[in-house]
Amino acid sequence: MDQNDPGYDQRPRDLDPANAASEVGQGDVGGDAEPRLSRRAAWLAMGAVALALALIWMAPGLGDTHVDETAAGDATDYPGDPDDATATGKAAPLHFTLKDMNGVDVKLATFKGKVILLNFWATWCGPCKAEIPSLVELQEQYGDDLVVLGFSVDDPVEKMRPYAEEYKINYPLLVGNGREDVQEAFGPLYGIPVSVIIDREGRIAKKHSGIASKSQFEREIKSLL
């Protein structure tokens, strides 16, 4: 996917330490400031631009060059990143244990046997917000065979809880703040949203960088049931 597309809040690639202070506004990388804080500042800066573009892109009558319509009236496929295909068929790294927003330990391996839709997102990400209603519907429709997991890349729990209530999120939200190990294992992640669909045997069936439509998710899920 074109990472300048408004359907993709870009995560900056590694910065040159010599230029990092001016680029992320968090002081000298490698000094006393934590690198994670610098990363978040850069994400927020890129996210603000992408959100503004996303609002324009999703406005009625605009963005027609990016979205075609099917006979049923649903948006057709959004392209992902060309590198996404390299993940297909690999064993998913399900050995991680994370906290959910209520402080409960969640072992990814316990979901093996179901189709898993692991969605990397954040509360500040406009395209991520646009995907949530589809994810809620999919969890409701296919809950016996599917588990949607929302991995918040850097939000504190205090932001996640009211957000989940506001958008009536019916699937587990995992705390990814400080868990770069998980992001790297499923990466590279150059932006969000990124969704990884894992089959019942624990293999990656599909990785999609950028926003995806419900029909895209549903087609892949049905093929694995």
C-alpha cells in the first residue's frame, strides 16, 4: 500500500540519530530521553497528518479514485503493502502473553483452534477508528469460530477503557504499550492499522497493512472456517 495513502497512519522508519532530535521533537536520541517516547512523538506527528487526509478521503463524494463500489454497495478491496505477502504461510508467533485493558493475562496460544484476527491499532489513528465497526460486527457474527484481538500499540489503559465503551468494542483489547517485542515479531509495522489473520493451526493466512473493508476481512475469515 502507498504509505502516503490516508488509509494508513505511517510509522516512521528508523531515524538517523544525528537528525533524530529535530525530526521527532523529543531531544537527542541516545541521550537521557527514552527512545520509546521519541517514537510516540513521531507517530503522533505522522498520525495527525494522516487523520486529516483520512477525514477528507472518507467524506461523501470524495476519495472516489481510491474506492470502487460493488453491486452490493460495499467498498471493494483496499491494497495492502507489497511486503504483506511474505508473511503468508509462516507460523504465527503465538507464544506471547499480554495484559488486556482490565489487567488480565492473555496467552495468544490459547486461541489456537479458532481463526484469529489480530488488529494493531491506536486510539489516535483515524483509519483504525474507521475499521472498528466492521470488527465489532465480525466478532458478533462469527464469534463461535473467530476471535478478534485489538492490540493497542502505545495507548495507556486509561485511554483504552473509555474508548472501548464509546465504540461498544466486544472483543479483547490488549495493552501493547512497551511491548515492542510483539510488534517486531509480527512486523515490520511501518504504520497502523495492520491486521494479521491466523488460521486454526496457527499459521498466518493474511497480513494486511492499512485500512481494510469488512468484505475483505469476511472473505478471508470464511475461507478458513
